[in-house]
Amino acid sequence: MTGPDDVFRARLLETFREEADEYLEAITEGLIALEKAGPTPELVERVYRTVHSLKGASRAVNHREIESICQNLETAFSLMKRAEYVPGVDDFDLFHRTVAVIKSLLRGERPDASPTEINGALRAIPGGIGSPGSRPAEPGPASRENHAYGAPGGYNGGEQGTDRSTVRIAAHKLDRLTAGADSLLTTRLFIMQRIRELEEMVTRFSLWQWNHSQVFNDLQMIRRRAFGEEKAAIPPDLVLPLQRAVEFLEYNREFVTYLQHDLATHLRFMEIDRSALETSTSEISDLIHDAALLPASTILTPFSVFVREFSRTSGKSVDLTIEGGEIEVDRRILDALKNPIMHLIRNSIDHGIESPDVRRGRQKPACGSVRIRVFPRSGSRVGIEVADDGAGIDSSAIRRTAVENGVITADEDASLTGSEAIWLIFRSGMTTSRIVTDLSGRGLGLAIVEDTVSRLGGEVTVSSTVGRGTAVTLTVPVRMATLRGLLVRSERQVYVLPMQQVKQVLRVRPDSLTISRGRPTIFLSEETIEVIRLTDALGIPLSSAPTEVDRPKPLVIIAYGAGQIACMVDEVIRVQEIVVRPLGSQLTSVRRIDGAVILGDGRLALVLDPLELIQDAMQAERSVSASALPQEAERRVMVVEDSVTSRALLQAVLEGAGYQVETAVNGIDAFARLKQHEFDMVVSDVDMPRMNGFTLTEKIRAEGGHLAGILVVLVTSLDSPEDRERGKAVGADAYIVKKNFEADEFLMIIRRLMRRRDGETQER
């Protein structure tokens, strides 16, 4: 049973985690600045105070592990303040590891290093608590201060709590407010639907008026002939009913006339109320969405640590600069851009920035530069540019790799210009890296970039100069704006296509389409676009006989990046604002469906994912050419692994994909059999008795003959930069660390390497 104290403590911990995240971000910024500029008194003091505040906050919620880590970190910075200690590169590594451990403890995750190990390392700093000749930390204000949660601005610690102009709000509460504001749009749509229905009712009165005017003269004649001056011989029993009927018809005319007037008045006032509601809800929605804006630096600052670690892992010297971090963007957009920006930075370091020796030879500074620049653009949009001063993009290498990996055909390659070829880097399966590792060469990153940005309603542009560098700009909305959708009907179901991917809507006769490679196409604006029936794209069978082929049908051209298709539908209904509702956890894996919307008339419409529709259509287009490649069943793979468990796992994964697999327990056993029989690939461990994987790879590359074209994939637990470099040096085609092993991704790498080798063999 949960009591009031438990509820209070849960809320306290939630507030602490939010506050601690801000402290850790500030500490990270300070560490990066200290390493670049040196331990200036101002920077040291700033980090010292932030660590001190985090320590006090940890004590307030009784988080002793974080408190003890902060105490030791604070001691290190107090030594810096007294100029008794100057940190080196390894010390900054330790400080960043310390921040990472605290973050893990905040999330309730298992850190890479235990708090005991971190505390021991911090105490071992020269002059620290645990080092020889050290003195105990002075008890000062840090140990006597009584920290508690006070003003909304934060904890009672120095200047942190003096800002009364802001109020802290939990992220999940802000999300609920935002969702509530978006739900007001649904209410507006319902009201607009009611107004449309009332307008139709008023319109129907016009028809009534016309019909009444047709019989008005007949009614007057009946009045005169039945009981007026022209009264004729009518049976007495009909006189009274006729009189009542005529009087009711006159009353009916008067009643309906007043009803028509009242409805028109009601409709007019309802339109005024709708307009007022729309103004109010728009203002409330804008205010709430503005509250969700955060400085771009909140996601950009942590990349400084990533660049620092990744550049050292890759053996390169790289400096990251951030400009415009103060520009505010919707928190949800920033969260969605974390991975794309990380992929762009990783790509810049791994593929763009040259090694120090190469840079010196090209008259460049040994330290490469990666710059992230945030800048406002017109139309409530913002640009985020990730630029480097590296080698630039080699379009010829891109084209060659695209053909090798089956991304484009040789005919398509011949028709591409140099600038068009650069855009191939955003296609899934593209990489120019000759060795696949857990850091690069998998061909996934830049495809993810464009997909994410397109889903946000943005666009990607790229510019590159060989030898000078590359710049990729992401243009996205500042706010997660309400979507506008095109409502279409195909068969009996209504669907919604997001307008940012709708390029054009037109009507064509099905018999006017041309056939290219067995598929209907349309030639539009000097481009040939494949036409596909929307129900076919969704895998839905026709429930009725096809309509006449000469009857025009609506075509909706949807596009993103270099891909586009034309979807044939039965009806284009209208464009309207939509609030996308998630399908629920049970249906998250359903392809081509992004969610659902409730229309004004209460019907449910499915929101389609244009990106997946296009991707699936393009993959289906290549299925014919892909089938011409040699099948996995014809491939022979040698698995070399001394661990019985690992050997069985690799064998099962490869055989499950259709490969013929043989196993060996060490390098000597494997090399003997490789000389006797032909294999397409060797998948080997590195750390093995008698002959390790590095030596085996060297002997394979030195042997020549039928071993010259064999592929070598090293799957190992050794993940140091030196080991990776050695794997590349001995001639391995892929270096996969076991802790990052995933069967699906492993098989994707295997297939890509096989295709690349086939392309090279055909060229020879």
C-alpha cells in the first residue's frame, strides 16, 4: 500500500532527477570548456559550484552514492581552485566517466563503472583524499549547509533559486498539456462538422420553398372552391377536413419560415462562437507549445563529450564548435534530432576528417573541425548545419558503392550527374567504408537522417567540396505544428496523407498510363513516376469489380528526397488539420500506417506513412534484379571460434539464413581446411589458442590463389582502438564487437559484403 510519504518521496525524486540533469549538463559544458581553454579561475569556480549544488541536492533526497561521488569530484576541483592540481587528458576522461556514472545512477541503470571504482579513482588524484600526503577535505559550507527544496527555481543553493520568473514543470505533464491542446483541435473539427450539417439543412429549406411556391396557387384555388366565394357542391363530410388541411398547410408555411430564420440565426451565432473558440484555442495551443521550447544547446552540448571520445577512438584529433545553441526549438523535435545529428557527426569524423598525418600533408591543421550551427529560417523554421573541414564527398566512390550494393542499377548510374550522386548517401545500404565496424560502414546513418527529418516536416540539403569539407543542413519547424492532411478514399476506407509529402494531385484516365518494366507509369515534369493503386500498396484486395478504364481517376503524387510514387485513389475529399492518434503498443509494428485520426463526422481514418509507401514500392521495383544475385544457399562460410557457445550461435544464425557453414576451433585448423576447399567467407574470433584471428587473416591475405577473394569478418570481444586498427591493417572486411552483436544486423552486413565482392569479381 502506498502512503502519503511514499508519494511525496516519489515526487521529490522526480524533481531531483530533472534538476540533476541540468546540473550535469552544466558540468559537462564546463569540463569541455576547461579542457579547451585550460583551468581558468572562472571556469573552475563555475564547475565547482555546480558540483557543490548537485551534492547538496543528492543529500536532500538521501542519494548517498551520488553525494559521495560529488564530494570527491568537488575535492578535485577545490585542489584546482588552489592551483595545487592541473588535470591532464586522462583526468578529464575520468571526469566525463564520473558524469556518465551519475547519469546511470539517476536513471536506475547499471553504470559501466561502479561508484566505488569512480570514488577510488577520484581519491587517487594527486593531492586528493586518498593520495599520499593528502589532507582531509575542509568541512566548509558544503558539509554544514542544510539543502532542501525551496522556490520553484530550484534548490536552495546560491543563485540557483533566485529566479522567480520561471516555474519548473515535469516533462510528462507538459506532454499532457500539449496533447490536451492538440485535442482541442478535434473539438473544433467536430464543431465545424456540425456547422456544415446545419448549412446543409438550411440549403434543403431552399428546396422546400421552391416546392411550396409550386402548390401555393393550388391551395388558393382549393380555398375558393371549397369554402369561399366560388364554393361548389362538395359533400358536407369533406368540407371540414379540407378546411383543416388548408389551415394546417398555411400554418406549416409560417412555421417552416420561422424555423428557417431561426436556423440561419443560430448558424450565424455558431459561426461567431466557432471563430472565438478557434482564436482562443490557437492562443492556448501556441502558449503551451511555446512552453515546450528549449534551447538547442540542451541536445547539442552532450555531443562535445561524444566527439571527444569518438575522435580519440578513431585516432583522429577533432574539435567541435557549437553556434546558435541559444535558439529555442520544440523539445520533441530536439529529441527526435538527437540520433540524426549524432550520425552526421560520426560520419564527419569517420569518413570526412582525415588522419593528422594526411591533414598535414594537405596543408591543413592536424586537428580537424566539426561545426554545428543553429540559425533561424523563414516560416517559423530553423536550420541546423553540421559541417566539417574534411576530405569532402567523392561522388565517383558513392556511385561505385551504390551499384555494388544494389542501391541503383548501372543504367541509373550512367544517367546521374555528380550533384545527384551525392544524394545517394541518404539511401539505406550506402557506405563507402571498406571495413565494417560498430562505428561505421553499416550504411544506416544517413538514411535515418532523412527519414527522421522528413517525418518532422523538414528537409535535408547537402553541399560538399572535395578536399575542403562537407555541410549537411537540416531544416525543421521550430514547433511541432499541427499536421495538415489530405483526406482520400480508396474503396470504402478513408485515409489521410500528410501534406508535407504530397507533391501534386491530378486526375488521369487509367488507360492513358504507359507501361515501363511491367509497371504503369506517368510522365510528369520530365520525370517518369511509377503509378500504384493505394489499396495495392497497402496489400488490400479489391472488394469490387474495377471501374471503367476510361473514367478519370485521382492521382496523388507523394515524394521525399529522391523517391516518389503516384497513388491512385477513388476520391480526393479535402485538406484539413489533423491530430494523429497513436495506434497503441500492440500495433506499433504495422507498416505503412502512422496512426489514426477521428474525423468530424466520428469516422476513423488511418494516417498513412508516405516514406514507407515509397520505400516499399522502390524495394519491390528492385526485387527482380536482386533475384539475379547468387543465392545464400550457394555460399560457403567457415566459422572459426574456440568457444562452443559462440560457435553454435554463429552457425545457427548463418544456417538459418541459408548459408552452408563449416566450423573450426582455432586458426590452424581453419587455415588447413581453407587451403583444401573453397569458401566465400571466414567468420572468426580473434582471441584463440594456437593461432588467433589476426594471424589467420594475415595468412589468408598473404596466401593468394583461391584465397585471394575470400571475405574475412572478425567477431570479437576486443574493442580497443588499437585492436580495431589492427583488424583493418591485417585486411579484415568487418570488425564486429560481440557486445554490440545483433543477428539481423550481422546478416545484413554479411549479405552486403557478399554483394560487394560479387561486383568486384565481375569488374575483374
